[in-house]
Amino acid sequence: MKLHEKLKFEREKQGYTLNELSELTGLHRITLHDYETGKIKNIPSDKILLLSKIYKKDPNYFLLDNDKNIKSHKCIFILTTLF
């Protein structure tokens, strides 16, 4: 599953609407929608970390593809700042 698919999957699994998630995160609903559709491909690392906390998921779940390969250098920043 790709990053944007995981974001949508987790939101729906946890029962949040885009409007509810927007209120929780302070991010615009359209921005969240664009993250989930893949329209925005380079999601800032601080936003991935924020969504990870809300979804109670390790950021690695979002940052690693199914083959456990790091998707970009931005991901390394998050991984190193967490430890």
C-alpha cells in the first residue's frame, strides 16, 4: 500500500471524516484530501508525524513501503528525530 492509501485507510478505519481530522490536526480538509489521493506527493515530515500520533501508528508504517524500503530522504529525518 502506498503512503496516500495508508493515510486514507487509517482515517476510515478509525472512523474520522475529513472534517473531523481537519479539526484535530489544524490542517485544511482539502490538504488532507490531497494527501489521501496522492495529489500532494511530498507530505511534510511534521505532518506525517502528526497523523501518526492521531492514528496511534508508528511513523515507519507510513514511511516504509511493503518491501520495507525507505521511500525518500525526508523519511530518514523523521526516523532519526524520533530516537
